[in-house]
Amino acid sequence: MRTKRYSETGLRELIESFGNPMYVAHGGRVLVANEAYLEMLGRSREQVEGQLFLEFVRPEDRARLEVRQRQREEGTLTEREPPRYLMPRPDGGVLEVASHVRLVEVEEVGPAMLINCLVLGQRPAELVVAERLVETSAELVAARSEDAVRRVALAGLTHAGFTASFLVRDGERFLARDGALPPEDGALGLRALSEGRPVFGPSRDEATPVYLPLGTTLSEVLWVAKVGLSPSYGSVLALFAKVVGAALTDARLLTDVERGRWEMVAVAEAARFVAQPEPPSPEDFLSRLASLLGAEAVLLYSPRMPEGELVLAAQVGLDGELQVRFAVPLGGLSPSTVVARGAVLSNEAEERVLLEATGGRLGCGAVVRLAHGGHARGLLQVLRPPGRPFVGADLRLLGTLSELLMTLLDQRRLRTESARQLADTRLLLDLARTTTATLEVASILDVASDSLVKLLDVSNCFILLHDEQAGVLRGAAASATHRDFFRTVVISLDDPGSVAARAARERRPISIPDLSKVEGMEKRALVRRFEEKALLALPLTSREELIGVVLVDDTRQPRTFDTAFIELAEATCGQISLAIANARLYESLWASYAELAAARAEMVQRERFSALGDLSAIVAHEVRNPLGVIFNAVASLRRLLKAEGDAAMLLDILSEESDRLNRMVGDLLDYTRPRETILQPEDVPQVLQDALDFASTQQQGSSHHVTLAVDVAEDVPRVPMDRRLIRQALVNVLVNAIQAMPQGGVVQVRARREAHGNKDVLRIDVADQGCGIPTELAHRVFEPFFTTKAQGTGLGLAVVKRNVEVHHGELALESKPGRGTTFTFRLPLSQPTSPP
């Protein structure tokens, strides 16, 4: 049979002549359609012609009709019954249609299908909605989260022609979860929740709303609206709402199970992290906590001291400027407020404070109290950006992790305390070893002050010793920073505002945790100088006798000195007191031994000089009588013989040796004669000049001249001395210096003040440029009768040493062979003078 050929216009006129829906399709697209077909679809010609005809068929029927079309084109279609399918309408209705197909030929197009549609009947809209919602209910089974359930439910309702939203109850009103504006008639939602059935509202913009309770919660309803929505939809929608509620419950349970499993794994990992052999730092734990909770920042607050205000102890996620702003908890948070409100989620006021403080970066927070043994130990706060609030599950995990954090802090505290105790023990042992190794009070106090700073973790340590005669405390030692200054400090025991004086008077520790809270304390000179914030004074006693006071301070912040701290400090001070008492006992014993040795030496010296004096008197008497005869005989011989040649030479030798023997006798008598010193303030430059003038006469007739130079510092005062004895001592040294330089040279005499042995002295140096004294003989030059000169008596330097010692001075010698010798006199600048 031959297929009839039509033009497109002729074909359009043909199908328009029929009253039932008809259209022509080519390549799966609608080529032409009559008005009846357009009316059945409820669409315009522009919306239909040129479109795939399967787009106007229910999606469930498209695959079947597509296979049938392909079989028809291939000539393999065996089914002769007209196919039936459903066609949805824009108004939500669905038509059941049967189609008859006939092949036609269209000019300039080719083969096409002429499809005649027979409408079998229109299905009830409620049934169509029910079918679509049943399909959506099947999809809800696969949803594994509350968000997914809500998303699938809203998509199904939208596909069924509804506008829908989930509303959350907020007191007497409802808020949309998706951010859309909530309906104004929220009272109907409350009624639906209380009565447990759908409640229809008044129509707005031709759409009728209905509030559907979900059946599993009294805090949420499903709001649905549609044009022409009638109560006949109520049962279908109510059933769907219950299915949604059950799906939400299942998803919530599944989420809780998965969250619980995840929390167990997370807590186990955190516990293993905490249980490392070397406990991690708080910052490392806070970083892990931030990743587990998805927090932008985590803050740990703890008190500086017991019952003190909370300060930021550790944090992650904040830069330098924000660390300053969060140095203390914002919004008045404290352990007491957290306990009163439970684990705290940030409220609107706190979120506004967070947004303002962080410039909009952080806006949601949660806080839990850290406690140990029922006592508050601080706060743990986690923060997120705005729009990401914490929920109850987050608080539960936060509470568990906070307990692990407390375990970590306790571990670190115990390790720190153990390490501190070990360090304290070592410091105490070092202190005991050091204080027992020396018997000098100054050394003991310097070591003790430095050790106390390390042992007690304080800023400074000061030690004052009790001066019983003056009734004061004198600075004796301090830690290295203030050591020199503190030795000049003197505090009266009667000073009512002095903490050190009070501790000395009451013989007990005095503690001031915050000096700023004690009236007048911040105005005291030492407190201002050292910038002290807290102070502890401890008395040093031995056998109920006050030795001194130890002061320790903290310049960083106020500090409470607890009982354990004070007990450790008292134990250390007891050890220091014992060391000082032992050192003083040793010094006293040593001084007694020194006095005894000096008295014995003086006694021996007196006996020796007494015997030597007796001997000298006998020698002088027995020697000088013959010497007088010899002097007279030599003088007579010179007068009588008028000797020349060898005779004159022998007479000269006899005369010189007689003079030497006479001088030796004179020196011996002078050395052994007891002398009483007469001390008067003397002008040092004048005494030196007199000695230089007399010494200069001793080099008359010498071929090589020796220059005598003197240099006296301007600050040299008048010095108490016996002018005659010091002049004799200087002359003896100067004569020796001149004799040591037969080739000439310079003898330099210098005088100046000097601090020596904790007192001011007059130092006189006499330096020559002679041959020097051999090292092996230097220790003997002050011995009586020791000399290296052929014409010497060996008593000159012995007289010098004796004259200096009777002035309670010192005489020192420094000599370098070939380069000269320097004699140094040291005379006290102050000592009692003799009456005029």
C-alpha cells in the first residue's frame, strides 16, 4: 500500500478538521498539532510544536514509549494494541490517553507519524498527588541525614505542585529553616501541633496553606501551600507528613549512632594523644580539639592565682591583636555563670559581642567549665564563624574533651612539680655544698641569694644582717642585679612601715601578696626602685638569736605565697642561718687564734729586743771605749807622723773601718732602742720633700747623679703619723735606691689615696731603676743584719719595716732583676692621734 504524501499546510488543515487531539511527529518532535491537542496539554502552540513529544508524557512512561517508537522505526514492532500512558497537566491534573499511529509522507520532511489521541479519562488530583508522594516516600528511605530528608521531601512536594517549607517553633512563632520569611498565621501551626492534625489556613494570592504536624516532635511543622488546595488533600498530606517525621526520626537516630561512633573514635584518638610518654602542650591539644569540632578558634582560660581572675593561658586560631582582646573572657563569662547555665551555647548578646570584637570573623561560641575535685580550674571556649552554631552533640563532645584536657593539664602539672622538686632538691644540695665549702660570710650570702631566686622562682632576693649595737638591718647581699646597690641599704628595726623590720621584730614570716593593696607601701623607696608587686620577708635566726632577714619579691605580678612555698623558704633560710653562724664562729675562732699568735709574736719580739738591747748596751760599752782610743790614736799619728804613701793609706783604712764599726754600733742601738710613736696629722708632701732633701746629700761627691722626683695626688689629705719615724724609713729606702744606681738614673716617689682591705690608706711608692733584688733573696731583705753590701749593716730595711708596722701599716716589695725595685708603704688615713 502506498503512503499518501501531504504538504505541511495540508496536513495541518487535515488534523484541524478533527475534534479529537491529533499531532504529527517527525524524529521524535511535534511537527504540527491541532487545537484539541493543545487544549488537552493546556499549553500554547509555541510551547508544543518543535518539542519532543515525550516531554508531555509522565516520566515513568517515557522509557516504554521511547522503545516502542524505536521498534516502529525499525519495523520490528509486533504489539498492535494502542499504547496507554499518562499525561500531566500544568494544573496538576493527569489524563490517561491511548494513541493510534499512522505513517504519512510529508513534503520536504519525509516519513512521519500521525498520532490520534483518545482521552480515556482524567484521574483525581488527590490520587495523582498521592502517587507522587508515595514515590517521594520511597526516596526518603535512602536519606541518611535530617537535611537530606527535608531536601527530598521538599523536592517531592514541589514536583507535586506544592510550595512547602519546614518551620521551627520559636516560642509563640515559627521560623523557616531555609531562611525564607515565615507565614504570619503562626497560631495555626501551634494549633496543628497541639491537635496533631492538619490545619488549613485562609487563602492568600489564590493559594491555600496547610500546617502539617510531623508526629514525632512538637517543635517543627511542615507548611504546604497550593492553588485550589482543599481539605480532600488532608489525609494524603497528613500521611506524608508522618512519613517525613518518621524519616527524620530515623535519620536523627542514624546520625546519633554515627556521631556516637565517630565521637568514640575521636575521644580514643584524643586519649592516645594525651597518653604519650611526653605529654603534648596545651596548644597542640587545642589544635586537635579545634579540628574535631570544626572550630575556628579555641581558648583556654585559667586563673593567675587561686580564686583570681581568669586570663588567657593558651589558644589557637587568634592573631596578636585578637589575643589582646580575648586576654580575659568576653561578655562576663566566669566559672560560676557557666555552672549556672550548664554547658553554655552563645546567646544573641554574646554573639553580638563576638562579632564586634572580631570584626565579623567569629560569631558562634560554646563554653564549658574546667573543674578538678569540685573546684573550678578555668574555662574552655570554642568559636566558629557566624552562621555555624554549635549544637548539643558538640557540647557533649566538648565536655568529654574538656575532661581529657584536665587530665593533660594535671599530667603536665605533676611532671612540672616533679621536675621542680628535683630541681629544688638539687639546688638545696648545691646550696648546702656551697655554704659548707666556704666559711666567708660574704661568699655564703652571695651564693644563697642567687640560689633562692632559682629555688623559689622569684624576681629578686635580698639579705640583711642584724647590727645589734646600732639597732638596724644592713644590706649584706642580693641577687646579681641589685647586689652593689643593696649593700648600701640600712633599715631601722623601729621602722613601722618596713616589712623586713616587722619580720625581724616578730620573728615570723610576713607575706604581702599584692603591695598595691597595702596603704603607703607603693610609696616606699625600695618598692618603687625594684617595682615590686609581691613581697615575702623571713627572719634568719640561730638559737633564738636574730641574725638577719631574707626578702624575696615578685616584680612580674601579684603573687600568693602559699604554705608549701613559705615552708620551703623557711627551710632554706634555716640552712643559711646555720651556715652564717658557723662562718661567724669560725671567724671568731680565727680572730682569737690570730690575736693569740700576734700577742705571742709580740711577746717573743719584746723578749728578743730586750735581750738584744742588753747585748747591744754591753757591746756598745765594750766596743766604743776602745773605738775612742783608736780614734784618738789615729788622729795623733796623723798629726805626729805626717804620713805619706803606704803609711797614709793604712791610716785611712784604719779610720774608715773604725767609722764603720761606730756606725754599726749606732745602728744596733737605734734598732733595739724602744720607741714611743707620737701621731699627729702631717702634711704628706712636706714629709716626702724633707726625706728627699736629706737623701740627696748622701750622693755628694758621686760621679753619676741620681734624680729624685716626687708626685703627690691632689686628694691626699693630712695623715696621722710620727713624722720622725716615717722620715727615717723613707730616707733609708731612698739611700738604698741611690746606692743601687751607681750609673745614675731616676728615683720616682708617688703618693695617692687607695682603697685597700675595706679601708682607705695612703700609698707611697718608691721606685728606682737599679739592678733589682734577686728573687731568691727578696724574702730576706727585711731580716735584721741581712745585707748584700760590703759596707752595710743589714739593719736599714729592718728599721723601715719596724717604723711602718708601729703605724699599723704595711710594707711591700716588688723587684725585677735588671729593671729596678719598688717599695710600697701603706699607712691608715685615720687612727687615734697622740695628745699634743
